[in-house]
Amino acid sequence: MVRNLNTRELDVNRKPVFVILLSTLLISLYFAPSLEDPFNSPKLWILVMTGCWVIGYLFTVKLNKNETNYSKTTRNLILILLGLILAILFSTLFTSVKYTAFFGEAQRRTGLLAYFFFAIFMAASAKYFKAISIKKLLNTNIFLATTIVVYGQIQHTGNDFVSWNNPYNAIIGTLGNPNFASALMAISAALCITSIFFDGYNRSFKIYNALLALFLLYTIYLSNSRQGLVAFSLASAFLLSIICQMKSRILGLFSFVISVILGLFAVLGMLQVGPFKYFLYKDSVSIRGFYWRSGLQMFLDHPWTGVGIDRYGAFFKQYREVQYPLKYGFDITSTNAHSVPIQLFATGGIFVGLFYLLLAGFIFYRGIKSLKLYLGREKIVVAGIFSSWLAYQAQSIISIDNIGLTIWGWVLGGAVVGLSTKVEVKVGTNQVLKKSSTNLQSITLAQPVISGGLTLLAVILVSILYRGETITMQTKMYYNASSQNQKVEFYNFIGKSFDTPLIDPYYKLKMVDLLATTDKQSVAVSELDKLLKSDPRNQDILNIQANIAERLPDFEKAINFRESLAKYDPWNAINYLNLGRDYRAIGDYENMNRMRDKILSFASNTDAAKTAIIELVQ
């Protein structure tokens, strides 16, 4: 049965779809420069608060008896989502640092909490997103595209109203990183192209969307991020193949084959092979190979539960290849595998990884099925929405889950499933209309009560987390080792931060590190001991502890810390150099020589080796 975008349906979907899309827009665009983490933390908070409101729609809506509350397809999707969340929860129980597993790594925030609400948004999108919802999606994208183009140009011209401490290209958008910004622009550009074929828009709107797509591509180019161009190209190639297939099956097959060939050349070009390497290769692409191989090895060594939810960074230095520190520096690390599937397998284990792949495969299958339900321009529009989800999937293979970007992948995935579901609504008798009206009244009463109660709890949680973000910023502002007055305020805020519930352990470590440079070093050591007890493999804590012990001096204590550090960071020549110095200080020349030989065995051409040859002698 072919569906038409203008089919009249019992419209109970309008409000939930509006809430879902508005929430998605807010999550992508909002940031707070006054916070320690101006991008990821506030996006997580909005995700949680709006997600709690959306939950009410999932558990209270019932239509008339001629409809099913959840289609079979939607129920299957929810079962997969439930399996994924339970798998993440299972791995969370085996994660050593529960805070990180639940709230996510600092500056990432993609732990169990984030994935739970991603799943809520996808389930709600699948349930409520129908053909009549497409215009709302495209309208939302127009606002998104306009905002990110304008802000991107403001950043490019050096007129940003925020003075970011930004080591990247100036165009970081509202996501804090050029790669994330370009990926979001690619998804938005794909939806802009889709709008050109939408019959619900007049010519002016279609021209505006075409111009937006061009400006988005230009801004992606200015960001110097290749993954956005690759993701958009894949989406465009897929949409073009569908259009060609509608004209002729042979032409469609030909365009598909050409698209696959060009796609392979693009991938090879990103890997510095083939004719496209001069346009697509960046060193940041090659470095991903180190991240991927480390992640895969983590999974092979911890197949059932992974190394711990969002704990990739705690294990990376242990699993990185020796060539990585020799090329990029001994202290350089990574907190993510830079590939969503590899990240989930590495940190969550086989069940998390397989459920994620099953979810992606199910959405792809439903996307192909949805193309059979529509004809003409309606089919092109549906294919365009499907292609925007493919753009997200393409970039996720070589990039990181970022909340402001990822929410679009999950909402669009739900929309693809929703569009693939036919809902038969029999409206023709007063009895049906009366029953529908009665049920809608119960919806009106029940949904706000459930949503409001859950959202209130979310607001309380967010207010506590907000306190941890702001007090960290305030503490750092008062740090001044040469000013006695500021020292008093600094100590005051340090004390408050230690008493703040649910403050991120990483933030606490940063403040303790500052405290260690003052005359309150003994307090800092005590707090470091507590932090190390909760996270024994934290290399930052071990290194700070070793540095403090060396300044006291207490070389035997420093040696214990550095030996532990060597276990979790086996290719760090700087640590071995300092360890050799510590052994020399206590007269243990045998171990001093062992450290010198260790450095020369893998880092003989580095400055650390040259220093070791001079200093580590009897």
C-alpha cells in the first residue's frame, strides 16, 4: 500500500513530535561558556530534562481500539533498545569508576545516562513520527541550518562573542570541535537538499534551502574537516541513486555502482592512497588507526564487559602501540576510540557492541522497507531523511559520539522507523470519534503528570551537577599563588568543592593539583590518596603523586607511584627517565641502569634517551 504525505490521520502525534524536535534543536545549539565544560555538560542536562518529559508520551498514549498503541515494528525497535541499555547497565556494574560509567567521561558525557535518553528519544520518534510530521522536521532543520551557518561565519571571521580557548580551527560551531560541527552541517545539508523535493514548500522556501545547503558546504570547507564532506557526499550519492532508480532500474544500478566506487576512492584517499589523497587526507585520519587498534585490543582482552563504560581513556596508554608516543609525544593520550562501534565494543563488551550493530542494521532495513511505501516526490523526501541518517552513521564510524550531534542520529533513526510503519486508522463513525476523544482526554491528564514528575527529579539532579561545574570554575579563578587574599578565597572554594555532591572526579583532581602547589600540600596529598583509592589506574593521579613525593623529597614513595604508572603506561620514556633519577637518588644503580636500558630499547632517538645517557650513570 502506497502512503501519501497528505494522508489525513488521527493527529495525536503533533505535540510529541514538536517536543522531540524542539528538544533536539536545543540540545544541539545550547552551550554555556560560564561552565567548566561549556558544551557537553549542558547538552547532557537538556537531554535528561527533556527526555524525562518525553517519557510521559511513551507510557500514557492510547489511541482508539481500531489502532495499536505500538506497531510491531516499533515494539521490535524498543526491544533492541532495551537490550542495548541493559547491556550497558550490565557493563556499568563491572566498571571500576561508577561515576564515569553513569555520567560519562569529562568533556564527553556519553555514559549510561546519555545512552538511556538517546534510546528514549529514538523510541518516541519511531512511535510518533509519521508522514505528516515531515514538515516539522524540515522546518526545524531550516532553523538549525541558518543558525550554524551564521555562527560559523561569525567564528570564521574572528567575531565570535565568546573568547574560546580553542586549539582547533575557529569553526567549532555549537559543539566545541570542527569535526563535530562539520558532521552536523553535513546532516543538516542533506535535509536541506531533501526540502527541495518537498511539496509542502513553495518555490521561495526551496530556493532558501538550496542556498542553505551551499552555505553549509562552504562552511564545512572553511572548517577544514573532511568528515563532513565525506558524510554529505555519501548521503547525496544515496539520494541520487534513488532518484535515478525511479527513472530507470538500469540507471539506478549504474549510479549505485559509481557511488560505491567513488566512496571507496574517498575512503582510500582519507587513508593517503589513490587520486583523492591530496584532497581528503589529514594526519588526524591516520592517527585514528592507533585509536582503533587500541580499542580492538581492549575488546579482545575484555570481551564480555569491556574495559568499563566510557573508560577508554583510562586504558589507552596501556594499549597504545609504541609508535604512537614516539610520533606524537609520551604524554599525549586519547579518551575515545574515535569510532562509535569500536568504542562500544572496547568499553562495553560484546553484548553492547552487538546490540548497537543490531540497532543500526534494523534501522537500515526499515529504511529500505520505507522506500517501498512511497511513490514520486514523496519517495524522494523519505529517501532524503533516510540519507541524512546514513550521513550520521558514516561519520560515526570514524568519529566520536558527541551529544549535540548524536541526538540527531538517534532521532532521525527513529523517524526512519516511524516512516516505515503503516498505521491504519478507521475514522468514519461518531462512535470511533467519541472513543478517540475520550482517550485523548485521558492522555491530556496523564501525560503531564508523569512527564512533570520525572522532569522535576531531573531538574534536581541537574542543579546538583551544575553546582559542581560552577564551583570548579570559581575555584580556578581564585588560584593565585602570589596573592595572600586570593589564597584565602581559593582555600574557601576548595573546601566547598570537596563537599559538593556528584562533582566530577576529574574536576576534583584538577583542583587538588592546584592545591598541591600551595602551602596546603599535605591536604592535597590526602585528597589524592582518596582519589587514587577510587581509581587506582588513573595515570594523572599517579604522576601528580610522584611529582609531589619527589619534591618532598620521598624517593621511595615516588618510585612506588612511578612503577605503578609504568604498568599502565608502558611506553612512556619520560616516566622511565624520572624513575631512573629516583633510583639514582637512593643509590639503587642496578635499577637505574635498568631504566636507562629500557628507554634505549624503544626510544633511542628521543631527547629522553639523550638525557638518560648523560644523567643515569653511576
